[in-house]
Amino acid sequence: MRIISSRVTALLAAGAVSLAGFGNGCSPDEPGPTALAVAQPTGPDALAHYVAIGDASTAGYMDNGLIAAGQLASYPAQIAGRLGYTPAPGGSRWFAQPLVAWPGIGGTRLPDPSVVAGVLCWNGTAIALAGSTPAAEVAESLLPVQAYPTPYHNLAVPGATLPDVVAAFDGATSQPPGNPFFAVVLRNPAFGDVAMVDQAIAQGPTLATVWLGVGEAIGAAANGQPAIGDNLIAPADFAAALAYILERLVDGVTARYGYTPRLVVGNVPQILALPYFIPKGVFDALVGSEFPTVETDVSFVLFPALAAVQSGFAGPLAADATLTAAETAVVESAVLGYNAAIADLAATYGFTVADIAGLLAAQPAAATTHFVFLLQQGMTVAQAAATTIISLDGLHLNSRGQSLAANAFLAAINAELDLAGDQLLAPVAAASWDPSYPAP
């Protein structure tokens, strides 16, 4: 798998960190074990120790933030439940995640930089913030599990790029810099400045799920001006970076523990099907006229523009509020390239693909319709919450959508491990989603 391009090599060079500080997947102070020549885990034996690598979608980021309700419904947590882990902190078999208390840590920018927004919620009449937290107290919003003495099982960091997986230790080293979620999840420098993939290696996983590329496609499209090599990784570089991540994970576990972990890798859905991206004709119908735009040949209008227009903005919509036909083609082509790369790597190196792209493409239109639009169509709050699989931010899966992702991964795990009969991992039921986020 030594197929790294020069561009990706430069991006990943900073990720060459040592695992000397970790031992046996436990305390950083313990010495590491000697690798043993044991067979690759098969069947149920491969389910003994599970870790997840990814970005926002894997972290359970929904409603534009991290909050325990979303994290506990993340697809890795739902998979872990089928593997015998407990969802709540404590005990020897807890699936550890950096759970965030209400009102969560959100991505909404507030005028006062000393205050951090919580997640989005439905207040009965509109989308609002569940609350906010003084920036100085954000660390205290983590539930007591931040003292968990070993790396988390779910190591996904919202906003992480592929190079970040091997090269970022904190917000200062993330790409782009300043991502605060690295401190929440990786807890460096307390863990010796160790990147996501190396914290996964330290735990000696027998099974790992990897889902990357979704956040990068979403971020570029939501920017309104996607461009390959600027804010959107080229498919060839995506292939090289993913190959490097998987190689590093497999080689690291094999060298350290003497067995090769089983891998299941998720592919990337066509994110322009998400309700954050409103077809121009639909947008015009919603606002009652053909709304002016700076760009010509507009295919999509971004969701925040709807609120602006409904609040009195007369236009024209700026270039970063729309996607042209050419920009749409850039995003769609990139995603197709990512999935072709994943399929090629799977065929070459023998891992199984969780077909998230196919799963979401097969959903009925109502399932990927925004909660607010379902209300406008006459549904009750309860009906809309039980219909859509997309959270209030219009970009990320809600709890129900995470259940679909979990089942796609579970089906792939069954195939990867050739499980059958009583050993077959059963699918999970659809989790409930409450967009009101009532205060505790």
C-alpha cells in the first residue's frame, strides 16, 4: 500500500508519531507488550475489541453539535451494543466516548466569542439554540468520562480531514487549524500528542470501522464554492490518504499485537441530496418568486439563505450561498471518485465496504426532507421527527439516520467475518430523535 502521492506525503509527514507512550491499550505509563504470532481474529473472536475512526458522522454529531443524546445514538455506539458493550459509562465493557452534557457543544457562531453555542433544537415554533455555555466552562460540559484513563473507543473528531487522522494532535495541528473538538476527543497533550489512528492502534482493536470523506464533501459544498485542491480533496489524493491510514492501522496493530484487525470501511453518500442544499426551483417556490443570485446557472441554494430571505433580505444571493451546475458537478464527481477509490482498495486489500451511499440513495424522499419542511407539509412534530433521518442542521444524520448507518455497517461486519446463524449480528431498531432537546 505504498502509493502515497507527494502532496499527501507532505500533509501526512507530521503524523509520524511514536506509540512508545502507550501500553497494552491501557495507561500511557505501562510498557507495551511483545507482539505474538497469533492468527488473524475470525468470527466472533474478531468482535472482542471494537474501535471507530471517522469525522462528525461517526462521532454522533447532529443538530450542529455534540451532545450525549446524539453520541449515544451514534452508529458506532449502536454497533457496540450488538457487540455486548454497555451504553452508559462505567464497567469493564463500556463503549467509551467523550460524552457532552446539555446543551452540548455546537458549531453555531455567536457574536460574543466568550460564549459557546449548544446544539440546535426545535422550540415549538422555530429552530433555536438549546442553550449556550461560557467558553471558560466548556471543559466542564464533558461528563465525568473525560477522566477515562485510556483512549476512547469512538475516536471520531467532528471536522477531521483524512490528513488529520494521522497528523493532528489538537486544534493547533488540525487542518484547518483551530478545530476545538480534537482536544475533546484526543485529550492531548495529556496522552503524549498521539493522533487518532495511533490512539486506535494503542487499543489493539480486533475490529475497526472507518468512515471518512463525508465531512470533507459536506464542508466543501456548504462553503458554496467547492474546488478540488482548495477545499475539496482530489479523488486520487483521497485514495492515497485512505490507503495510508488503513496501512498504518493494520501494520501498527500487527506489529504491536501480532494479529491483523478486521476492517469495515464506509463509502460516501451523494451529500447534495441532503436538505441543506435546496434545489433552486424549490427555493423560488418557497419564497414566492424567482430570487436573484450573483451566480448564474444556479442549481442549489444553501439552507441558511432561506431564513435570510424570509427575514427580509432582498438579494441578490452571494456566490457562497449558492451552487452552480458546474460546482454541483465538482462535488458529485468527487464523491463518485471517493467511492471508486474505496471499492478499488477493498478489492485489492480484502476489506468489506459498508454501502452507506446506496442505503441513503434508496430512502424515500420524505426521509431526507428537512424536519421544518415536513411540518409545513402538515405533519405533527412527532410525525416529522419519526420520518426524517436528517438532523436540524440539514447536513448530518439524526438518531434514526444513525440507526440506518449502524445497520449498513452491521451487514458489512457480518459479511467481513462470514457470520451466520446464531452468530449473525442482528440489525438495530430505529432510534428515536427528539429535536426539542429538553433541558435536564
